[in-house]
Amino acid sequence: MTNRNPKLRGILFDMDGTIVDVPYDWTKIRAELKTQGKPVLSYLESLSEPEKTHKWKILEEYEDKATSNASMKKGMKALFSFLKEKSVKTALITNNSEKNISFLMEKFHLSFDVVMTRETGVWKPSGEPFLLAVKKMGVNREECCVVGDSYFDVLAAKAARISRIFIFAPEEQRPEFLEAFIVHSAEELRHQIDKWV
Ligand SMILES: [Mg+2]
């Protein structure tokens, strides 16, 4: 990434593991749902009844539990104030549900210019939700960056052809992360973003 990139006018944020820390054990959840390596949401949607309803319920129970134990990452509040000050637009793009996202936004007093939950019907790792959010923010794709914590965030950013990608230090190293800028804290992220605002 170089300073030849245009000024940042919009940031596409992920929620879980990015803005808030949530105690998810995805390995355990995937094993229990028997997703066979497929992305969880598309896997669940591909099922027939009654398995579909049953497994959605299992996922939602895990999500509700993790959501109620979420905590905001240190320095995030300051980052959002900084972005407001610099007139950078923010979008939240999450595969989590509207119900859980409303809960988190209210709990941590968060607001975004655009919010897209899984109820929109387009999910990461598709680039579609990012492209829709960019359009809704009224900015160009080149003026945006993605902030996330998982390889789905990287895959979705690449699919949407958004080249500036910031990933909170992943627990597991994946080849996809080589294309992202790894950050370890909200302060470090703010410092990096400051170059382009
Ligand atoms: Mg995440």
C-alpha cells in the first residue's frame, strides 16, 4: 500500500472481532453444524427442512450468547470520533443478524452512515455487500478501505476490488492475510488511516 492511494472517504467495518471482541468458537460451531468446510450462512440456506430450522436455531443460540458477552475494543470510540472529525463515512457490514447488531449498537452507542446485516441477503465473502455499502455512502470504491478480522473480510474486499484492507491480528495465519495490512489495536489502525484522511 502506498500514499498514491486516493484520500479515504469511507470505511467499511466488520463488527464481530473488529469493533467488538466476542467469544466465538467457530471451530466448535462449524463442527456442531457439520458445515463440511462451507461458509456457515450459505450452508444453512442450502439445507432442507426440518434440518434448516434446527441448525439455524443452534447458530442463533451461539450468536446470542456471544453477543451478550461482547466488549468494545479499546480505542474504538476514539477512532470513531476521529473519523467523524475528518468527515470520513462509516459503514457496518456484518454477517451477524439485525437483532444482535441493534443490541450491540445500542449497548456501545455506535452509529454508522450505512448498516448492512445478513438480512440484506448478501453475505461476505461475496463482494456484493461492500459494493452496495459503497454506493449507499455515495463514495467511490477507490476511496474506501475495509477493516475486519477474518479471511472472509479479505475475500469480500478482493471480490469488490477494494485494495486497502486492514485486518486485526488474526489468530490463525492464512495466505489471504498477506494482501492485508495487519493491525494490533484501534490506535494502530487510527495511525495508519491518518495517512489517507
Ligand atoms: Mg469478524
